[in-house]
Amino acid sequence: MSTIRVATYNIHKGVQGLGPTRRLEIHNLALAVEALDADVVCLQEVRQSNLREAKHFDHWPAQCQADYLAPLGYEAVYRTNAVTRHGEHGNALLSRWPIVGHQHEDMSDHPLEQRGLLHVELMLHGRCVHVLVVHLGLIKASRIRQVAQLKRFVTREIPLDAPLLVAGDFNDWSNRVQEAFAGAGLFAMGGMAQPTFPSRLPLAQLDHVFARGLRPVSLSVPRGRVWWRMSDHLPLIAEFELPS
């Protein structure tokens, strides 16, 4: 079997703090992503552009944040979820393995929250592996409908025998998402929860990596001041074995 290391990370648009005291963390995040040493990095709240922030911060990267965060040798895919007055942001995937295809589906449930699903096909160890990057809504009823939509997408777009990973920020403080995905054959690593939010004093695991057709091996969350300063979430790292 071959081991796949997957990380999911809500980067809070590369900026921390509020008002005039907010600070740019995208440069530290680039170092952090490289340090994760993951084969696949699933990112949420990634900026494509933002004119206000670019004007405020002297060292705002000229690139899309997904391209800026991609370590040397990785491919990056970004798709927009939300368009705002000053720019846009969405989900991204960084991969050290070849990307053979990708698509996006709108998952917005109401006008106040623009959400989306990023579907990427990777070629890992000679096998096609499908990865979905998601960021579900803050409202419980919205999440229920978005999970149902995600399950329909999987049924429609992904072969039943194909290895599948679903990663992201699920904004779920209960076990409802895990229970719903279990019915679709998607499971996360069992055992004790690994809290990822809020990063300074983690209380809940809002971030998950679910899998179908891969065997969970390990789950971990890096902790400490260097990590909680960069985003309001901590990254989650999951390892899986891909059958030959």
C-alpha cells in the first residue's frame, strides 16, 4: 500500500486581527504549508484578489494566494466561492501529484453566504483519486442541505469504485456531518476528536477529512503559538493508505 498525507486548513484569507491592528500572515502561512509536508493540501477562505487589502498591506502578494502558498513543485487549483465589493475568495487545492481535472459547483444556500465545492482529480501512484474541498455554511439548516447536495454530487460525478477524499471546514459542532457521510460510505479517522477551532484555545473539530476506498492511518493537529497566530483555525493532517 502507498501512504497519502492530506492536510486541510482554513487560512482566514491570510489576515488575522481586526481593524487597524490586523496583520498580514500570508507569508508565514506559506512557510507553514511547506512545513506540513502533505501530498495534498485543501484550503478554505483563500483570496484570489482584494483591492482593499492590497492597498492596506505593503507586502500583499501579487499572485492569487493559492499560487503564492504552493510549495516548489506543487500544482495549485483555485475556484471562487464568494465575490465581494473588494475582491473574491474561495477554495483551493495544492498537490505534489499531477492534477488531471477539476470542476466547481455552487453550494450557496442563501444570499448571505456564498459557498462552493471544488472537485479535483489527482493521479496518485498510478491511480485516479478524487478530492472534494468544501466550506459549509454557518446555519445548521443550510449545512443539512449542503451535505445532501454534496452526496448527490458524489453519486453523479464520482465512480463508486474510485478512491475519494472529502476535506474542509464543515462548521459543525455536533456529529451530524459524520453521521450523514457514513451513510454514503465516507468515514473519518475514529478515536478522540482533534479540536481545530478556535486556534488559540481549540474547543471543537470543525475541520475533517473523510475518505472512501482508502484506509485511515493517523490524524494530528499541530499546536502552539506559531500556529494559532496565523489563522482562527488550526490545520488538520490525516494520513491514509491507498490500496494497490
